[in-house]
Amino acid sequence: MDIEGEQTTNLVGSDKIRNHLAQFLATYIDTNQPIEIEQYWSGIMGFTPNKEPLCTWAEPNVLAVIACNGMGVALTPIVAEKVAAMVLAND
């Protein structure tokens, strides 16, 4: 669709991607009502070579959980278990 638009550090977002997603929504989500998008969000996704989230101690008492490879919401339960184990092991 817009590979270059998706590979950027620009947080403004891409009109091409927004328009495509709006068209997808209108085509595949049947609401029988007009759809109005109130807000857009864009951000930078972090990726790791092994496709696993990076959970590491950034410094004492600061645990960093980053690079969820575009799957942050879906991986939350798994990452939470890993973080809990790391915190308990650190006590």
C-alpha cells in the first residue's frame, strides 16, 4: 500500500494510509449508518530481529518493555507474565 509511508519516524501519519483504512472500514464493516472517524493516531513501531518483545531492566527499578513488533495489544497477557516473573525474580 504505502511501504515508504509506513517506514518513517514522522509522527504526523500518512494520508494515503488513513484514506485506505477509512475505505476498508466503509467497505467491510457493515453498520447501516455513516461512519465518522473522530481521531487518528500514528506512532513508531519497534521491531526486534527475533520478533519477540524486548523486556529488559533499563536501570535499577526501571523495567523497559519495548519493541512489540506491531503486536503490543495482542501480546499484553504474555508480556505481563514475563514482566511479573522478572519483577519477582528481582526482589
